[in-house]
Amino acid sequence: FYSNDFIDSFTAGWIFMLIISAMPSIWFILTTYYKRVSALFFDHRIRVFTSIILFELVSYYISFNNPGLISSIMSLIWWIIFAFLILVDSKFENHEG
């Protein structure tokens, strides 16, 4: 009963506001990825950044459509990439910014 009222109350304005409010978060996530990838793979930063974003989008698609073992494997691979980006030291000795 209540779920129908909740779904019926969503209008185009609410959906637009949800998308607009999510944009700063997505922007900061992408810029953080790019900054970290640039510190680790300066020569190939565009390719590595694009590959990470494409892998993340594909893993989300697979996870939503095929929950189970494949989803778990994609999640494990993402956690390995995430740990690598956090734990590996960059080659730069003088950090600016």
C-alpha cells in the first residue's frame, strides 16, 4: 500500500533533483581516481583511468544482472584494484597538491 504511494509521488522534478544532487559526489570520485592514477601511472594515466572506469561500469552491469559467483569475482577484482591504488607508493618524491 505505502510503496505504491511512494512510487506514484516520484515526478520528473524529483528524479532530476536526485541526479543533480549526485553529480558532485560522482565528480569528486572521478577526480580522486584520476589524481591517484596519475601519481602511479603518469605516462599511461589516460588509458589506465579509462580502463578502471570501464571496468567499474561493466562490473556494476554484471552485478545487477547476474548476482552470484560472477558478481563476487568482479567485486573481489575491484577490491584488489582499490587496495593497489591506496597502498602503492607513487614515484614522485616532491608532491604538489
